[in-house]
Amino acid sequence: MMNASTFWRTVICGIIATFVMTMVSFIQAGVGLPAIDLGHILKASFNHVHTGEPYTLIWGNAAFNVGGVLMALIWVSFLQNRIPGNWIIQGAIYGVIISVVVGLIVAPVVSLAAGDSFGIFYLDTWAPGLILLSGLVMHISYGLTLSLSLKVAGVDGLGSR
């Protein structure tokens, strides 16, 4: 069971990791990778089912940030003590896991909800390889930042190895 202190430290670490991932997403354009604006993608998905556009970019970014915190809570609750290695290896592995799940399940479903199709692993986009690489870089930056932040915050995960 997660105590209140562990919960709040995990939430803060999730916010920090999500912020870093967002910044990495936008600076990737400087090295030739696509900049991926997940807040905008989520906003478009929310608005697709409504007449007009009741949701603003604030709602898309809020959903994105809540998702980042939820991923941190999932890591601490279920995976941190089950994946071997130090914080660097764990963060890289978690980033790869997230990238695979997003490319295989989340991105296709969210894009269809927004009235478009990215396809599995972005195969229906203009540059699937670049978008896949961009997502991988983003998610590994999230995983590394999360695992380092949790190490600094003294969060060791739940359960035993």
C-alpha cells in the first residue's frame, strides 16, 4: 500500500518527468525530428466528438500531464521493483515500454478518436520512422527523468524484488 508521502513524491516526480518529456518533444525539431504536441493532439481528439470546439489547449495539456502522473504512479506501484538495474537502466526500459504501448495501442486509438489514423507504430503518417524515433526519445527522456527524480526523492516502489 502506498502511503501519502510516497504518493505525493511520486506525483511531483511525474510532473517533473512530464515537463522534461514535453520540452524534449519540442526541441527535437532542432535536430530534424518531428515536434510532437500531445496537448494539441488530445484537444483535437476531445473536440472531434462535439459540435464546435468546447475544449481548449488547456484541457489537452491537462490530460497529457495527468497521464504523465498516472504513468509515474503505475511505475512505482507495479514495475519499479520488478525491473532490474540501476535508475538509468530502469528509466530506459520504462521509456521503451511506454513507447511500445503508445505506438501499438494508445496513438492508434487516440488518432481514430480525433478522426484520423496514425496506424500501428505510426505507419499511416507521413514519416513513420521519424515519428517512432521521436516518440522513443521522448519516452526514454521521461523514463530517465522519472527514475532519477524518484531516486532523489527516495521513492523505492511498492512490493519486493
